[in-house]
Amino acid sequence: MNKYWQRIAIGVSIGSIVAPSLALPTANSVGSAGIDALRLHQQPYNLTGKKIAIGQVEVGRPGLFGWDKAAQNLKFNPEQVFYQNGAAKANEQVEQHAMMVAAVMISRDKRFPGVAPDARLYSSAMGKVDRTGQPEECLSIQHIAQQNGGDIRAINLSFGEPLERDPRPNAKLDGNALFTQCLDWSARVHNVTYAVAGNQGKGGISIPTDNYNGINVAYSNLREGTYSKLDFSNLSEIPIGTAKRIEDREVNVGNRRSIGLVAPGGNLQLYNLAGKAVPANGTSFAAPHVTGTVALLQEFGDRQLRTKNQMPVNVRPRWTLDTRRHEVMKAVLLNSADKIKDTGDGLRLGMTRTVLAKNNRDWTESISARDPQIPLDYQLGAGQLHAFRAYQQFSPGEYHPTSPVPSIGWDYNTIATGVYRDYILDRPLAENSWVSISLTWDRLVELQDLNHNQQYDVGEKFRDRGLNQINLYLMPAEEDRIDRSLWSSTSSVDSVQHIFHQVRDPGKYKIRVYFRKAIHLPTQNYALAWWTVSGK
């Protein structure tokens, strides 16, 4: 594989490289066998990403109709295309992989629709690997984040840098590569949800999968007609033996997990110019399912904001500009992910499938289910993306802890060091029901802005201020001691806490968010999402 393709090896089968082709998501990946986004396209939801701007940065770019010859037969059209942080030249950097990824997000083909076919896609090409590096990659994502008047809700990254190209001495996946720091800075400053194709191992592309503020995506394949099994090419458990020399350079330093979500990425059909369908696999195609889902949720949130004055007075506070926060999107997507299939009684939160790791274990058999200090599973993250369940998680709106909260909801808030906030559930939890709770916040990365123009320029660097430590607890409502909590998530190295736990005893419970230790600023913004089952 030549140098040009090194960056984009995250998710293209060799067959798809050899044959010029256009990738479109199968109905399986967008429909009920996959993320169930097609249901949101239909009445009464009518969510297609309309008027929502999303972004894409890759080595190449998709074609633009009326501008590039290669775009004449596309079933979609980007809003605008660029080369790094400038204008794109006609017929240059147009590349098949970028077309394929874009199609997953915005294809309008009736047989093979994208996740958000009416979203506005802004795409930038990086160019050949021997001419660019992490500074240019940072310029590119910054440029895309500033499009549409600075209102880009999510950016898809189906490419990355090999660790061996990082200029730091003894470079490690510790979150401090320039491109990784740039992503975390941009997520916070530009308020963008970044969906990053997860590293697939065997010498793959690991930067910026060591980010804190985005969502890294692994990919699943079809099993008995549904996307429910992690594909073998994703990274496995902590590497041992002969694989260790390669793969231990591709996992995050320490106990911090890389993967946030799983999404369909296997057996997606590609249609070449001759009309022949060929399969393609990889995290490159999983990540845009996440980006497209953000567009659907954001369309719903904007719709609520537009019709706010028509809502009952008691409902209006549930919909504010907090709906646009990237921390909220991350908490909602992680918390609504599928883990174990519901048996029909609703006690497993109505989950649609059991998602399996490569060794056929499910999330409840992972160390994350047993160790409060490890919130995300090594292979599965928080589970598999499910667009309709994400809508169910998001649609009740925002609830602050000033009064009892319903069984499903979310909040965006600020907390001070040493302070805790209790979210008291308004109804008792059902016996043997499961509880899902996700807490997200940002690592603080600051730009060392030498010319004070408030944007990154080549030659500038970032400063890692570190990660404040916030813990999450599920407790009996009358209890005040955290050592008597039913379960907790207390990682000191992650920007996510996650609880998925079964409640054996029915009764009144509460969720506690506790700012345990300030590493930088004494206050911290956070997003919280919860999904529980109320008893009778």
C-alpha cells in the first residue's frame, strides 16, 4: 500500500481501492438491522438532517456537481468543498474513499439513502501524505468548523495519522499529539461533535483516536441478519503475545479506553461505475453513521426551539440552546446505545439487540460491568449506535436537578469543585430493571495563540491543562454516603463516566454527579443522560 493511502486505510477493503466505485450504505445499515435511522425519516418524525450543517475531513474529497467531472452521476451533492483551509480546484483531490464516506451521511438514492440525506455537508481534502502533516490537518478541521457561519454540528474524520509519523520523541497515544490536541480544542471552542474512525489494528492509523472530547467508532458486521457483532479487524483486548509489538502502540496509554461507540461498517455495498456491487468494510464507514445521527438529533432540537413558544409553559424550559452542546450529543449517543436485547418487558430499556465482542461476550460480561474505574468496554465502548433510541433519549428534553426528574432525560450544567448534584428520580425503579447513565465533559486544551487572532496557525502549539475529575453514582434516594451507592463510575483518566447496572431492589433512587478534584479550573461544564424503568 503506497504512502498516499496510508492515512485512509481505516476502513476500505482492498477490492474497493482497486475498483473505482461509489459507496452507498445498504438499507441494512441505516434501517432496522442497523441504526434504525430510516424510521426517523418517515412520519411522524420527518427527520432527515434538513438545514443542519455537518463536516468531513479526509485525504481526498467528494466531487461537487457542476464543478468536478467525477461528480456527474452522484446521488448526493456536498454543500461546499475545500482543499485544506482554502478553495478546492476543479477535478483535483476528488477521491473515491471520501465519496464513499460522504454517501453514508447524505446519499439521496431511494434504494440506499444516507443517514441524513438533507444535511449540508462541508468537505475538505488534506492532499497527499508526503505534502501534509498534523498542522495542515488541524487547519483543515478548524476551517470546516468555521463554515456555515460557525454553525457546524458534527465533523466526520475517517482518516488519521500513524503514530510513527508523529514528530514527538518516543511518541505515545497519550492525547498530546498536535492533531489530537487540536481536535479536543476545536470540540470545545467550536462546539462540534467529532466522530472519529476507530483504529483497526495491525499497524493502523491511531492519531487522533487518543482524543478525549470526540467519539471514536469501532465497526460491527452482520450476524444473523442484524449488525450486532464486532468485526475481527477491530482492536481486541489489551494485546499480548506476538501481536503486542504492533498493537500496544495503537492503544491509549494506561487504562483509558479508546472506543466510544460501535456502528455498522461491514458488508456495506459499493456500486462501481459499471454498476457492479462490491463489499467494503471498516471504521471509515461506521463513523459517518454517528455524524449523520447527530444531524438528525440536531434537526429535532432546532425544530423544538423554533416551536418553543407554541409549547405549554411548563415544557418550554426543556428546550434551550443546550440542545446544541457537543457534550449533550455525546452523552445522548453513548447512553442510548444497544448492549443487551430486551426480552419484551422493557426492563432492559427496550434495547433491540445483544451486541457481541469478537470473542462473543456481551457488555455485561466485560470488565466495565465489574470495575467502576473502567466506564467503557475495550472493544464495544458504550455499545452500538441506535439512531431511534438516541431520539428517544433526547426527545424528553432537559431536566435540571432542582426538582425530581423523569425516568428518561438529560441535562447540561456546571458544577464547582467539591460540590455534588443529586438528580432524584420522580418514580421508584422497577424490580430487576436496568439503568443506563452517561456523564461527559471536556479535557481543557488551550491554544497558545502567538498572534492573538483567536485561531490556530501553522507553527502554533496547544497546551494541555488536563482533565478535571468528576464521579457518577447511582444511590438510594434517602442515602447520602457514596460508599453505600448501588453502583458508581469513578475513572480518573476518562472524560466519560458510564453506568449500566441492574436494580434488583425496587424503590426510590437518585443519580449523583460529584466534582471530586479540580486539575485546572474550579468549575466544569458537563452533560448527563439517564434512562431508567419506573415501577408500578
